[in-house]
Amino acid sequence: MITAITFNPAIDKTIWVDEINFGEVNRVGNFREDLGGKGINMGRILGGLGVDTNHITVLGRENIKTILEHFEHDSMKLKHVKIDGYTRTNMKIVEKSKNRTTDINEIGPEVSKKDINKLFDYIEQAAIDSNYIVMGGSLAKGMPVNMYGQIAAKYKDQCHIVIDADDEFLLEGLKGSPYIIKPNIHELENALDRELNSNEEIIKAAREIINTYGVIYVLVSMGKDGALLVTNNQAIKGEAMPVTVVSTVGAGDSMLAGFVYGLEQGMELQAVLAFALTCSMLTIGVEGYPKLELSKVMKVSKKAKVYNI
């Protein structure tokens, strides 16, 4: 089983426009609403691929009915802590003419110490039966900045811990020695406070993290430049796969979900990265957050270009 944790979920409202004209009236081409948050996105993909996946999250009681309907629609098993307020709504504005997405994210409701203790009770139970705990994104207001690090340190000997976060959440999470991290290139640069201008520099930076914190896999997503998978003794480059970009929303989450799936299935590392790249590519090519078909991902992944460097 895999447990997916989302501490600050959101209703993601995505609107498509030709171009934003600030200070003027802008006409929306079309829009959609999805339940979002990195853990939820990863769990949705893993569940769609046939992996037994459970979710743990925090939900505001004021709009909880709508959120639960989303979980039910996608057949996602859930344990949640109910708190005062609204689960946040995030606006994603996709400019088709510029192939650009602008995010306007709400902060979300605040949790209490009692809420956090209830979450840890759920995580304690889940860690017993889970091969992986995947989690990522921002933390709810009121949570300690080292929440990811606490979970990694406490449960890393029971199951594999996967973190997809940025800034201080990533830095603090690393202190718990997670099994996998998946920064994008900008998040990795921010974490190390320096620019990384070549594959060699990225590999060196990833191995600094591996040697310092005991991380096993560093998966670096690089947009149109593909992805780099780095371990202590191996580096694999995956080229970006050709696709007509509809929306980049959830692309990184799908990549990490595909990577975890490949490891869980015991694939060779090159095949794991190819599978992960394919999940990302198929997500980029559609609106919203898809449930991917395993047979299609397997077929398309055979076309991915991955190689040791």
C-alpha cells in the first residue's frame, strides 16, 4: 500500500484565456475545477495505475461536502481531520498564446496542535502497512516548518518516505533523510543557493544532498530539458518527450507518482525514469488532473529516451 499525504489541499480552478490583459476585462475561454494538492495528485495517479493508495489530509468543514465528492468521484480512500474554515481555492490562469500558467494560491485554514496530533495518529497507523509515504506541497497554517522532516525521521525505518516540496519545507524535510526527493531545477538551485548550469553541476549538487542527508534518489525535473535521476553511483538523463502542451498543471506530481510506481514494481532504473517521464508527458497533454491508463503508459514509455551519463 502507498499512503499519500496532503497537508494543505485545494480546489484548483483552472481557467484558459488567450492572453491576460492586466487592468482590463478578460474573457474566459473555458474553465474546470479539480481537487488538487501534491499528495492528492500523486495518489490519484498511483490509484489509477492500480496501486492500493490511501489518502490523509486536512479539510475545512465549511466546504467539506464538495471536497468529499471529489474524493468519491476519483474513488480515492481517505482519512481526514476536519477543521474550522474553508479548504482553500487556488486559481490557475493558463494563457494559451504564451503557453504560460499563473498561480494565485490562497493560504488555507489554520490547524491546531490537537489537529496535528490527530494527523500523526493517522500516519502512525498508515506507516505500519505502507511501502511508501508520499507527501508534498505547502503546509497548512499552524504546522511546524519541519513537519515533513519529523515524519521522515520518525517513519523512515518502517517505509520509504517521499517528499516533493520547496524552499524551507524541502530544506527541513531533508533533515529527516527521506528516501526520495523530487525538486525541479529551480527548487534545487534555491535549496543550495546557487545556479546549476549543466548536467554535471546538477549531478554534483544532487550528490551533495545524498551524501549529507542520506537520500537515496534525487529526481530533478527540468521542464523542456527533461529530467535527471541521481543516486550515489548512477546518473540517468531522460529527454523531454514530444507533446502538445495543454497545461503543465500536475506534470511534476505525475512524474513522481510514475517514478514511485516503477520502483514499487521493481523496474530497472532506466525503465523507471522512462515510465515517470511518460506519466508527466501524458498529463501535460490534457486538461486538469487525469487518471492514467497503465497499458497506455507502458506502451508510450518504450519510446522515451533515457541513458546513463
